[in-house]
Amino acid sequence: MNNRTATYSFLIGAALLFFMAAIVLCTSIFFLLGIPVTAVSFWLAVFAALACMFAMTAVFVPLRRPTWLLALLAGLGLVVGSSWYISANTFDLSFDGQTYHQEAIILLKNGWNPVHDAPVLKPLAKPIEEMDNKEILSAFHLWINHYAKGPWMLDAVMYKVTDQIEVGKIFNLLLMAASFFFSLAAIRVAFPAKKGLGIVLALLLAGNPVSVTQATSYYIDGQLGSLVLIICALGYLLLKRYHTWIMLALCSALMLLAQIKFTALVYAVLLGCALLVLFFFYDRQKRWKRLLTWLAASLVITVLVVGYNPYVTNTLAKGHPFYPLAGKGAVDIMTSNSPHDFKGINPVSKLAISLFAKSENIATPKETTLKWPFTVSTPELKVFLSPDVRVAGFGPWFGGAVLIALLLALGLLVDPERRKAVPFFIASGILLATVLVNPESWWARYVPQLWLIPVLVALAGWEARSALLRYGSTLLVGVMFVNMLLVGNAHLLAQKSVNEMARQQLQDIKAANKTMVVDFRHFNANRVRLQEAGIPFVEQKISDEQNVKGIVSSRAIYYLQ
């Protein structure tokens, strides 16, 4: 790499990435061997990450290596320490986080082996195929048994090490940090003369609103967005300098991505194939066959080893790797989660409506509300307390940013030097393909990679000779930065408020020195929060008619006796 900033950023990002990949790989192998979640995975991963960082320093740093190693260790300490502190001192108060995500993490930490042990069972009133859309939302055992488990492995191992369930959220922040460093490395390699630009754009790329709003929850879509960004940055670096360490980092990121959720496996395959095609046409040394070998080996390990559960087990038991969302007996989770006006229209139309509508967290029977671009209201900002805003989930100004990006793209297409924009258009086209392949791309958290496309268009505009295109690119980046800050600030303030409420409630309950009688109503992970707070409780069914209170940000109810 041609400058110190790029090298340092790559080494920090790679150390973080290898640490997470090693945890998932070790835990997956242990599962196959019949060994449940263990702290050994964590310490093996720490050793592997540090060993890789030392080895990479020997390769990429020719001089003053001890100084570099101290700087790298200091950087890692700052990133990991701050991420640990934030995670340990915030509650995941999200719906999915307090239900099946944490329930899965608790099961794994307590010894459940999804490869060898019996599936998690829950008595149901009727067969799953006969349940309606609302009933299916409480059938959490389906998701725990059959969904991809990469993030849960990370979280369960961290829970095992610390015995604090909230610390597991650290991996959202670590992946955001890694995506920032890899982006910075790629931008500094691409634009070595534009020093200040790299940090600004890396912050904008890593500060994807989906990642930001899920940073202190157990939602996993923010991780997906961070990993797609990492893969794009590593793909570019690999094209610029083909090296084994960059390839290992790329394969690690693809493996982690494929373990997040079913659509993420599709995204990983598409991104890998796209990179292979780019190497076939643009790599002068014709190393596409070597790349194909690496990607094929990575896919085998990803699906047959790390992804044995769910991809192999789902296929063997249910006939489809993506059960229960596909195959015989597939369930519909989208009808009840979609706005009513989305019924019967095509995916592209739904995406367009969502981009230019008011930011709302609505579902049927409510309908979307279109608005003028670059307008914003207080209710729109308040909705970003949630980690999964449905309509216009990238923020109130993102629709306006898309309009500017479209105008810039048209200007670049008619520009006399449009050849300079071709690489940016190719990258944008690849990302757009991963967006459109998802029939529910209207929901921002399902396609967080859409956030990257306007930034790529802005980069292309900055390379043009036309002053108008350059000014337009600056305007686009400014609009996206304001949008990112609007969403981030609204989410931070709302989360601060609701976390204080939850903390105060726990303190009040404990100070009462009484036994808490609680009905968790599917929010079973709250058991651990009460146990960690030292609050005795008795679990039983409670009717709504009783004089009860609700646990903050959940459907659980309780009274003291």
C-alpha cells in the first residue's frame, strides 16, 4: 500500500475482522465435534488475530516495526475498549433483540449445540402452516432452530467470557469500526492526494443509518451493511494489489456475511461472482483462476462447516436451505409487516415509494405518506428510536440524496470524459443488483448496502472536469452527512432517554425489596436482565385486568408483592 494511513487502517481492520472470523470458525468446528460454546473460542481468536497482525506488519511495514506494533495495539485497545464500554452500559430494548435474538444467545451460552442437540421445541396450538401472520410472530423457536447463527455465536461466546449478556453487542461496533478502517484504506489508495477526503467519506460510509440505529441492539442487519462495505473495500484493494493477506481478509468477510441471514448468503455469492468477473476483465495478470480457487474453498467452508447449521441441516430436515422462509411449509413474515398500500405492487415500486415517503415505522392496515424531498418533521426523527424503521428507513433526506445522485449519474453519462466514471458505475451496478434481488428491498434494514451507491456516484463526480458535477458531488455528500447526523442524533437521544427509564425502573424495583411477579409474554430474555440486577422474581401468567405495570420497552408485565 502506498501510504502509512492506508497501511495502518488495513492492519487495524484486518485484526478486528480476523478476531471475529476466528470466533465463528472455532465455535462452528466445536459444534461439529459435539462441543458447546466455550470461552476457548474467544482466547484462540485473540491469539489468532494478534498473530495475524504481527505477521502482516512484517509484510506491509518495512521500517520501525516495534513502533508500528505499539501504535496498532493502542488503536485496537481504543476501539475494543470504547466498544466494550458502550455495549456493557446500554440495554438492548428492541423487540427482536429481547425475544428470539437474546433467547438464542442464552441457549447457546448455556450449552445448546444446534448441530447435535435436539431442536428447540415450543408447544403450538396449531401446525405452523395453519398459523396466521400475527401468530407466526411469536413462534420464535422456528427462527432459533433454522436461522443462520453467525452473530449468535459471537454474542454467546462473549456472554460466556463476561457473564454479561449486553456485552455481546460489541460486535456491531467492532464491525462498524472495521468497515471505517477498510474504507479509509481503500479511499487513501484510490485518492492518495486527497488526505482529508478519506476520513470524511469513510465516516459517511461506515455511518450507515441502519448500522447506527442497530449499534446497541442485537439486530443483525447493521452487521450485514458493515460487511458488504468491508467486502467492497477489500475487493478494490485486491484489484490494486493481489496479496494473500488481503485475500484472507476478503474470504473471512464473505464467510461472516453468509452467516448473518439467508439473504446475506445470496449477497455474498453475488459479490464474490462480481469480483471474479472484474478480475477476468480487468486484471492484467489474469489471476482470476487463483481467485476462483480461493472463493470456491471459502464457499465450501462457509456452507458445509461454518454454516452446517442451518444450511445443511435445513436441507436435510426440511428440503430447503432457507426454511422456514422458503420451501415446503414456508411462512409469510412480510404481509403483516408491510404497509397496506404495498399489497399487490412490484418490488421496484415499493422501493421507490419507500425512498420518497415520510419516515415511519408502520405496517398494515396503515399506508405510506409521500412527501417533498429535503423536508423533515419531528415525528419522522422520533421514529428512529427504533432499529428497524420500515418506510424511508435510511433517513428523512435520503430520498433527496437519491434524486441528486440520479442527476449526477445522468450528467456523468453525457460528460466527454465519462470513461473515468465507468469503475464507479460498475461498483454501483453490482450493489444495485444485490438490492434488487431482494423482493423486500423497500425495508432499509434488508438492503443496507443501498446507502453506499450515492457515495460512489459522488466519487465519480469529483473525478470529472466539469465544475458543475464536482459541486453537485459535494452537495450530495453534504446532504448525506446531514441525513446521517439527523438519524444518529435522533437515535442517540431517544436511546439515552429509554435506557435511563429502564435503568431507573430496575433501581426502583430493587429498592422496593419485594418479590417481583412477572409475565414475560415472549420477552423471555428479560429474565437475565433481572438476574444480573439482583432482582428476585416469580414467573406466572398475569391478566391485563390486574393492577400491573409494564417492563420498559417490552410487552412483559409485573407487580410487586
